[in-house]
Amino acid sequence: MSFPIESVENKIFLIRGQRVMLDRDLAELYGVTTRILNQAVRRNKERFPEDFMFKCSLKELNFLRSQNVILKEEGRGKHSKYLPLVFSEHGVAMLSSVLNSRRAIRVNILIMRAFIKLRQSAIINKELANKIEDLETEVRLKLKAQDGKFQQIIEAIKRLMISSKKPSIKIGFRT
């Protein structure tokens, strides 16, 4: 049993501002059916408060389907008629105590590493975004300062052009 960490990362989604995993994906990783996983969770309901696990809404499910995360419904019996349960990082950690097996422990370690990697990537991306924003601000300020200088040069050129258009006085005799 070995999964590349990327395959686990691809099963982590953002719902209600939390990174979560679907019950069916977790069941697949743990090597059990979704029914067995959800049954174990129901038997240990006190271990899964709302911030550890919640039921996906129909709107959220449709959004996931539109993103091709979940297969489109293809008729009766093809997919679960129940809305999936989703588990936050803490909920996934709690699953290892509910699904007490060697595989559950190994899978949980892998999943925790995937969550950590995603969190580190988010931090790096935020730092990079902040640096880019700082750079944009600095460039805007420099351009604004230079724009003022260019405006002064343009005004000076216009004044020179106006003064050079004055009619010249002819020197000489009048007849």
C-alpha cells in the first residue's frame, strides 16, 4: 500500500473555507467501503464535532460535480443517494482512532503529510503574493514620481514652442 502524496493532495478540496476530504475518497484510501467508514463515524459521533466533519450540502455537491471532482450522476444505483460527509484535517486524524488498523495509521500519516504540504504551499504563495504586491506599489510610486518629471519636461517644451512662434521683428527700412 503506497500512494503518491500528489494523489492524496488531489482529493483535498476547499469547502466552507476548510480543506476537506470526501468520505468516498477516504474510504478508498483506507481500503473500506464508504458505508463501513460512515458507519464507524456514526458509532463514534462524539469524536466528530462540526469542525471535524460535516455533511456536504446539495449546492456544494453540485459545485464539486461541476468541477469534475465527483462523477456526474448516471442513473439509478450508480452513485450514493446520500450527501457525502466531508472531513477536515482534524477529522481525518480522528478517523485513525476509529478505523484502528495498520493501513489506517499508514494512510493517515500520508494524508497528514499532504495537508502539511498544502499548508506550506499556501504560506509560500501568500508570501510571494505579498512580495509581488510590494513590488507593484514600489513601481507605481516610482512611475508617479517620474510622471511628474515628464510632465514638467513636456510643459517646458510647450513653453519653448510658444515662445518660438512669436513673429520676429524685421530689422531694416520701411517703405
